Amino acid sequence: MLNAFVAGAAPLDPGTARLIARRDRLLGPAYRLFYDRPLHLVRGEGTRLYDAAGRAYLDAYNNVAGVGHCHPHVVAALAGQAAVLATHTRYLHEAPLDYAERLLATLPAPLAHLMFTCTGSEANDLAVRIARAATGAEGIIVTENAYHGVTEAVAGFSPALGVHAAISPRVRLVPAPDPRRPDAGAEFARGVDAAIASLEAAGLGVAMLIVDSIFSTDGVIDGGGDAEGTAPNLLAAAAQAVRAAGGLFVADEVQAGFGRTGTAFWGFQRHRVVPDMVSMGKGMGNGYPVAGLALGHDLAAAFGNDTRYFNTFGGNAVAASVAAAVLDVLEQEGLQANAARVGAAFRARLRALAARHESLGAVRGAGLFIGVEVRAAPDEGAGRRAARIVNAMREHGVLISTSGAAGDVLKIRPPLVFSDADTDAFMAALEAVLAGLPDSA
């Protein structure tokens, strides 16, 4: 992923500088920090994060804490189960079964099994193994700036990891749908067709197409469909093309799932397509490491009859109890509906603001997953300008980030408990930031 932040590019207080130096010494140079003045966070509650000095920040970025930071019901479930039993997964326990039953009920009927992992990366790694076992093919198709995880296999089809990411020779990259084209879905499918032809010419065949259904790292591409009764149409033709070539369609819902897109519990449902497998994580545990892969019976049997699957912590009693508590909160607090209502109003206000400020362009998204294009200035590229806005928002107490290959899209994905009052605070900060840019209208 493009790193738009350079720790120390802005003045640092001595305590922060010491903590960064200690982190670098102990963890090494591969780690990155957000913001030119990195944050030292010590506490979270709802939509707010608090630094070591006690300052509150509006969190408009962390989709991990989908039901809000440190939600008391989730914390109680974690502590309660951990106080009774916390062990590996080769013993019988009701918690993962109860959870699997509830979660699978949110998915299309063909997806009848849930395999637990600890992270979304592991879920996507497992999807690769199953797809290759089922199809006998090796090839994988992803979008040009996709991010699907950090295991060796998955990093090999995660070009968003950076210009030096080692993309596997068994992978083909295709352009993400162009949000400006009325035939974006058909054009995306044509790119997939070309990738299929390339993989077949190389003798690799097609194992799977894997897509993040909100195209988060490609710049947040929603495909429209916000209005009631309409739906985007970005995935169906591409999925059909891959299946015709003998491959599988995998929906990576690590970022778009669990009600975040508002009009659907899963992002792929907005596109009216049923995947062969669905990977999930992040918001599944609200900060606790739990993830999984949903798939049909035939795929599960073809893989499981020949291969043992074991994950020491994936779906253990604590993880399953936490994940169930997250579902409780999503249901009881109506957070999918909240994402739809607050998100629609939020995007409308952002579009109105963009109409008055030449630094902002198109506003995209669904529910509480929003992308805002940033336009270049005469003396500054769009990516650098976006980073300037993100760093300035941090100084105004609001946390966001960037997306897209050039880092020129503001990425906004707050906890699903985000309120109208939170939107007010966000907009006030963004207006102040834009007013401080040299060429603001």
C-alpha cells in the first residue's frame, strides 16, 4: 500500500520520538506508522480514540472496531469465556457451532460450511488451497491495486503492498472497474477475459478470481446502486467468465462485510452474485483475532476428504464467543441500518462540500465505506495533496487515510456506531482543513 506518511516529517515531542526510536529498534524497519506525527493511543470507546495526553480523536477509519471501540457486551463475552475455557480447537464445544449456525444464516444457502481462521490473510490463504485443489489449476486473478493479506501465497496477489511487492508469476492483474464508465462491469469482465487467456496460454489455468467487493484499495469503487431497488453490476459478468473457464469466484469480505455497506450484510450481495467462497475477518471480532472462510459442501468435501485442516486458535471458544457478541450488537443496535442512513447523509454532505472546493472530486461508497477523490493543485500532485489533508485532519482530531494506487482518494470507514453528531464533527474538521489549503475555493 502506498505509504503517504513519514514519521517525523512533522515536529515530534520528545516522548513520541523516543517511542518511535524504541519501536524501530525492537520491531525493525518493515513496520509503518500512520501520520507524519504518529499517534500514541492508549484507550478507545465508541467512535473515539484517546492518546497518552488524554486528547480524543474521532475515529473515521478503523473498520476493525465495527461495533465501536471496547463495546461492553463484546468485552464481557471475551472476559467471560476466557475465564472459563481458552484452549485449542480439537475439543468439542458449542460456541463455534452456535456461531457458525448464526453466521451461515446471513449468507446464500449454497454456502453451507464455515472454516475458522485467525486472520483474513489466513482465510484467503485457505481459499487459494481449496481453489487449487478443486480446479487443478494454479492461476489467480486480482485487481491492479488489490490487497488480500500478508502470507507468502496471499502477498503474491496483493499488489497494494507496494512497488516492490513480489507478485507471483501465477497471478494476473486486471484494472479495477472504472467508476466513470456506464459499462464498468462489462469492461471489468473484458479485463478478466484477457487474464484468463493469458493464464491458459501459460498452461496455468484459472483457479480463482478474488475480489474485495468495495474495491477498497483500488480507490473505493461502489458501482452505484444506492437508491432503493437498484444494484451495482460490477461482479456478475466477471464471475461468470471465471466459472466458464473452470475457476471459482471468491468474495473477500474482510473489509466490506458485516453490514458496513448498509444496503446488504455482505458487500457482494449488493451486486446480486453468489460467490463460491467468502472470506471474512477484521470486523468479525471487533479487534479480537477471529476470521473465516464460508464455502459450499462440494468444495469443503473435495478439500477435506484429502486434507486435514487444523488451526490452533481459529474458532476457539473465546473467539467464537466474541464473534457471537459482535453479531448480537449488530442486530440489537440496528447497525446495518445505521450504516445505510448515516452513510447516505454523510456522502450527501461530502458531495455538497466537494461542489464548493476544487480540491475534492467524486464521492463514492456505500453505507459507512466512503471514498473521496482528491484533485491535484498546480504545484502539488493529488496523492501528496490527499496526504496533506489526512495529516491536517489528524491535527484537527479526526482520523482517516488514503486509498488508490496513487493515494489520491480519502478513505473513510468509521465504526458502524458513527452518528449524525460524529458526521457534524467530521465535516467541521474537513471544512477547516480545506479552508487552509492554498487553492481552496
